[in-house]
Amino acid sequence: MSAVGSPRTPERPMAFTAAELSRGAVWACRLFAVALPFLRVPGVRGVTRDLLDQIADVRP
């Protein structure tokens, strides 16, 4: 499953391509966005509510 020009070599078996890193970053952001409202950190719910209010204010 190695792509042409893949950075994986026997010396560097865990190297990632830019596309793989990009997909990983997208999934990490999605996971964080889903988990954020459920985190038990004081003030997080207020922060997310404020952000949602700001987003709602920007939309026409």
C-alpha cells in the first residue's frame, strides 16, 4: 500500500505522507469538536456557547 514517492523506507517505516497527515488532522479536529461540549472543565460550556453565539451573529 505504499504510494509512489512514499517517504516510507526500511529505515523510516513510520513516515507519513502529507495526505495521511491531513486526514489525521481532519479527524482529530472532528473528534475534538464532538468531545468539547462534554469535557468536564469549568467554563468550557460557557466558552462553546459564546463561540456558537458569535457564529450565529456573523451569519446573515
